[in-house]
Amino acid sequence: MRLQTSLLAFAAVAATAGSAAAQTEIEFWHAFTGRLGELVAEQVETFNASQSDYVVVASHKGNYSETLNAGIAAFRAGEQPDILMVFEVGTATMMAAKGAIKPVFEVMADAGADFDQDAFIGSVKGYYTSSDGQMLSLPFNSSTPVLWVNRTALEAAGIDPDTDLSTWQKVGETLDALKAAGSECPLTTAWQSWIHLENLSAYHNVPFATKDNGFSGTDTELALNGPVQVQHIAQMGEWAKDGKFIYAGRRNEGGANFRAGECALFTESSAGYAGIKAEAEFDFEVRPLPYWEGVEGAPQNTIIGGASLWVMEGQSDEEYKGVAEFLKFLSSVDIQAKWHQDTGYLPITTAAGEKTKEMGFYDENPGTDVAVIQMTAKEPTANSKGLRLGSFDQIRTLIDEELEGVWAGDKTAQEALDSAVERGNVLLRRFEQSAQ
């Protein structure tokens, strides 16, 4: 990486006085394994080598859901870490956890840290801020869905690898051609609710839920069964029936199929870049997420996935000072630019994105700026600034169940989405009552 020299120089600012025993330990729980786990470990090692006052100890606690549950259980037992990674759908849950979290803006202010909230990309920052614009958690790994293309597979099927895939209508034509050419996996997906309902809604500027998708109050109700959502899921169901869309699982099981070269098209996070670049033995590229031509206002902007870092209550003043130093380090320009380039996650600050562009990274790696453009080309609307729903992890689970009914041909799209709304609203009412 072209930032390696500066990072090594940064790490070389290691203290020459004081013993390791005098260092204040900062516990950091996260959900990353594989290549992303290695890159987190690299960040931690770089920070620890850059100073002698604090030592960050990073621990993997399972997938996103498992990490959140581990943090909740630890807090109840009085054994919470200093920093907890929580995926974006857990934001409302963390906000409602009174007495469990110390807002990032308070942590930074108390420590006297140089911390400018306006330096963060608006569409990223807005997801994790209070109604008065104060940052509650630090955006860490923010991604957005894109379309990954196996150019080699398209060529093998006699399709121009530069074919227009900007709309779902055009994707449908390409799926027809792939199937006719004998492809066994024309299209697969990861994170079906996040991409094909949550982002679909934002990208077409239609509500996923009332009350500004939950930002304006916990008395929100789901609205994911509107005409645009039903049209899309119905078409996906038809593709599933015809063998043009291959469903691999609720999380990112389809990623293995795409990275192995089995599938031609793949809707997944922009952060798939790290794994695809490392494993793919075929010519690939990233394109913008398709939209339905004819829907007024589309394409609008997609919304983020990934996670943020929450600071837990109950720590010492010295630990909070160390947390502030680590969070400041993570959001620094060089560290953010390298993280963005290595992973495909968005640069969380404007300066990191500008540095990446100035370095020529986007020119040398075409398509790696797609996610940034997709998120920032238009000012977010009430329908496209994100989702803030209680019990959202459980709601996603029941959405997964309903979508699987469509893919199997057991339910129509309207029936499945109507059921998802009805079942999900029950969970929202329970959350509303618990948050009062």
C-alpha cells in the first residue's frame, strides 16, 4: 500500500520511557474474522506501537448479533468492555440502553480530544447522531451495497462484459441471456433484507417505515409492503423460480459462490472488496446497485451497513482518555484512507476520501469509488438517511423467513411483505413500551 511508509513512521513514534505494566488496558470487542480481522489487528498493533500510555486488547466475539448479545450480557454482569462494535441495526437498541453507554461526543470532550464531528461524511455521521446532531458512537466500518460483476462469466456466456446493468430491467435481460447460455448461478445475493428491501426503499426514495424510518420516534410502523418493494420482490421471486436468482442464505453465504467464480452477478456490500480481491481468480468489477427505471426520484442514495463503535459506561477516567486517543487514531486521515483502500468500506471522513483520490487509488482501481459516489451524490431525504428501528435484528430475521417463502414459491410477494409488516409491528410495539 502507498500509505505503508507513513503508517510505519506513525507506528515508530513509540515511547522510550515507562514500562508496559504502567499502560492502561482498553478492551475492544469486535465481530471480524478473516481478512477484516487481520486488518483490525493491524490497526490495533499500529496504535499500540505509536504510544506507551495505553494498550488496546482486541477480542473477536462472534458475528454481529453475537457480539451485541455478548456486550449486553457483559454489561449486566458488570464486566463490559471499553469499546463494543455494534452493527447498524443495533443503533436504536444501544440508544435505548439507558446507563449502558457513554456518548462519543462526551468521551472526546471530557478527554479534551481534538474531535471535529463536521469532518465526517454526512450520510455516515447522520446514522449515529442524536436529534440535535451529537455523535453517539463512532462510525467504524460503513459500507453500502453494490453490484459485483464476474466479467469472465459474462464473456463465457457471449455477453459483452461492459453491458449496461444500471437498471433492474437491464439486469433482467442479462439474466435471461446467462440462463440461456447455461449459467447455473446468474445472480446471487448477500444480506437480502438489507439490500433488497432496506436499501431498495432508500434508493427509490420510498419509506421502509413511518416516522422518518424511525428517526422521529419509536412509535413507528413498518411500510416495506408498498408498490415498489412488492414489485421488486415479486420479480426476484420469478427469477428464483426460473433459476436465474440463486438464494444461498441469510447472511453472506453467497459470497463464497461468487468468489469461487460460480456466479455472474452478486449484490453485496462494497466491503466485499477485501475478500473478492484476495480470492477471485477471474476478472471482476464493481458497479452501482441497479434501480427500477420509471420510479420517480430513483436513484436517490443508498444507506449504510456495517457497524459503529460504542463506548460503554462504568470505566475509569484514564480508560476513557485511552478510548478517546484510540478513536481519534481510527478516524485520522491516513488510517481511514488505508482502511477504505484495503477493505472497500467507506472513508468515514471527507479528508480520507480526498486523500485516496489524490493518491490515484480510484484511477488505479476503477470502481472503488462507486460506493462513495452512490452515498454522497444526492442529499439524503427522510426516506434515505437510514433506519432507526428497535428490535431490528429480530425484525430482519422474520423478514428473512418471509422472503424465503417467496423464493420457495410458497407465498406471493404481497403476502410475504404484508406478513412481515404485521409481525414486525408487534416487535416494534414491544420495543416502544420497553423504551418508555
